[in-house]
Amino acid sequence: MADTLRRLTHSETGRLLQDKLDLWYKDYHINSCDHNLNMCCELIELNSKIQGQLFTILNVTAREGGQYAGVETIKSRFLPWLATCFSAASPGLCADSSINLIQESLQIDKRLRELSTCQDMELHKVESQLSSTRIELNSVKQDLVESQIELEDTKNKSATTLLATEDEILQLRAELRASQEKSEMNMRKADLLGDYERQIRLLKDEISVLSAEKSVLQGRLSRSRSPSPPRHSSRSSSPFTRSESPTVARLTDASRHSRLVSRFNDIYATDRLDAQNLLRRYIDDLEMVQRIIFTSTVESFHAAKMAFRQFKLRVRKSLSPSHLGPESLEDAVIDYIVRNLDLYDVQSSVNEVINAMNVNPKISFPPEVDFILISGFIREVCRVAFAMQTLEIPLDITFTVDGELFSESKYRRSYDSEFTAPLVYYHVWPVLMENDTAIVKGEAVTKRGALWSSVKSRNSIRSRSASPGRSLASRSRSSSPNRRSGTPSKWNDSQWLKVSMLTG
């Protein structure tokens, strides 16, 4: 026994076991799982070696002490330790504690068996759920396959429908193109119809004028057949002047008056809107478009009145040498002008209006647009204004200025006006006057602060006025040798005399 204990002492196995325990404790968190297991197994091997040597010493010591030596010690300390499988070896362990430990181990085994049973039941339940889930998955896969088949069918049907729809679209486009062409043709026919109606209206006017002339000539013829005083005293003492045939003169003048007023209203209602729509294709500002149309109307009246004065002077100059009566020279001149309105060189007045508009500081237009665009509208206004000067009481438009006081007796407010504003911001259509009476109302836009707004707009328009190139072009147009003056240049004095003698 002493040799075995000496060998155990000199082997330093216990010290080595302690060193390994310390080293393992230091490196436990650094080592891998396999390395820690190897260290544990190695320590168990060292511990088993020490235990084997200690059991050898225990056996030798028990033999040396006799048959009953150390029995109590083995009962009180060694057997309980063996009963707990070396789990709780302590100096104060007794038999009761070993029984408690055995009971606890049995209870732990029972709990483990119960947990195992529960786990098996849960596992079985999970497996059944998994099988049902797999069945549902298979059904979903089958539904997916069916859905894909239906989608393919729908796709094929949609492709077929798309082809049919494209054919229908092409057919509809062809029908739309045909309808557009038909509508354009109808619009052309409508324009031609409008021209025909205008010509018919002019012809009716000429017929009425000719019928009036016929009646006048018949009256002259009847008077010429009756005995009359000598010619040398007819101009001084004859009572048959223009005022002495009131029925024909007044009816003719009244009919022309009503017809011209009606034509003036038609220009406001139709021709003005056509010109406005034509300008709106190139100018987005509605105010500027309305200013352009108003300015062209005013300038057309001025040009027509100037042309009428010159035309009247030429006719008086041509008729005065051969005029003998019975009517006065002034009445003969007016009658001649009424009968020969087609001799009015309206294109010359249109050119004058366009030249005046090109230098007007209140209006402006884009570089790609010229006022010739509305020459048709200007021509109609010039014709009506020229014919209005032949009336017994000529018709004219009133003088206007931006910022003037609004008059309910002369103007109507536009739809976009401020109905409580007292001043006119700008004019849309002029007032037709007979002496000092307004017979046709004009149209104006009223706004608060109209005077200041008109000054600002005039300054902005002046800053946007035509470029030097355009001004030069307008000056070149106005100074062109082909430009005709207010008096028709193709008629000289001898030709005027011949025409006056033929028309008598």
C-alpha cells in the first residue's frame, strides 16, 4: 500500500489534472466545441486513473485492517456514493439522502418518459398536419396548372380579339377619314353657299336699286313728254328737285338705310366672329385679337369716308359741265354714286387700312402673320361704310378712346367685364351713329383701373411693336408704285365724262 501511495504521490497526476482544469477554464470560450469535448474526455481519463489507484489503495487498506476493519466507514461513506453513481459525494452523505436522490431520479425518469410521450404525440400531430398540408399543396398545384391552362386559352382568345379589334380600328379610321373628307366637302359647299347667298343679296340690292332707278327714269320720261318751260330757266325756277319727289327718294333712302344697318349687324354677328376665329389660330391673346378687329373696323370707316370724298369730287367734276337738271348737282352726284357702287376701288381702301394698322401702336401680331389675313373682313366693312355715306343722313361710328366713361346708351358690356366698373378698358365693336343718336350699340370691356391698365398695355404693346424689318416692309408696301390711292387711278377725266353722259 505504501508503494502504491508513493507512486501516486510521485506521478503528480493530481497536479496535472488541476493544471489542465485551469487551462481549460481559461480557454473554454476560445476553443471550439470539439476541442472542449476532447479536453473533457482527457480529464475524465486522468480522473479514472486516479480513481483506479485510489480503489487499489482502498482494497489493500481493507485487507490489511482485518475482516471487519473499515466496514462502518465503507457503509457510511462509500456505499451512498456508489448509489448515486458518483453524483454527490460529500463528507456528510447518509442513507436517507441517498434514498431521496434515488426517488428524485425516478421522478425525473418519469417526467422524461411523459415528455417523450408528449413529444411523440406532437410529432404525430405535426406529421398529420404536414400530410394535410402536402395534400392541399398538391391541390393548389393542380389549380395552378388549370389556371395556367385557362390563362393560355384567355391569352389566345385575347390575341384573336385584338386582331379583330385592330381590323375594326382600321375600318373605323377609314370611316373617320371618309367622314372628315365628306365634312370638308360640306364645309366647302357651305362656303360656296355663303358666297352664293352674299352674291344673291348683292344682286337683290342691285335689283332694288335698279327698280328705284327705273321708277325715277319713268318719272323723268313722263315729265319729258309733258310740256315744260325753257331749259335756261329750269335750274333757277323749276320746283322739281330731289326733295320734290319724296315718295321715291325717301323710300329708296329708307330701304337702303335699313339694309345697310342690317348688313352692319350681320358683319358684327358673323364676319367679325369668323375673323376672330381666324386670328385665334395665330394669336392666343383674346384681348389683342379683339383690339385688332376693332382697329380694322375703325380704320375701314376712315378709309371708306376718305375714298367717298375723293370719289364724290371726281364725279362732281365730271358731271358739272353737262348737268342741266331737273335735280340739283349734289343729288345727281349721289344718285350716280348709288348706281355705280361697283366703281368704288375697295382694294385701295383695304391697302390703306392694312398700312395704317401696321403702324398702329395699340396692336401687335406675330412675325409669321400679316393683317392681309383679315382682308376679306376689312373689304366688307369698307363697302358698307362707303355705302353709308350715300344716305341722306350719312351713318358713321363714334369716336372712342380707352379709359372713357362707359355709357349704357351706346355700349353693351362683354361677358368678361366687371359690371360695376365705370370705365372702358378696351372696345370690341364701335357704335353706329346717325347724327348724334346711337342706332346700333357697340360692345366694350369694362374693368376697374381701366385707365392705368390701358396705359400699361399701350406701353407693353409699343415695346412689342413690329421689328425694323417689318416696319421697312410696311413702308415699302405703302410706297409701292402698284399701290392705288383712294381715287380709282384707272379712270381719267375723259372717261368719267363719257360715263356720266352715257348714264345721263
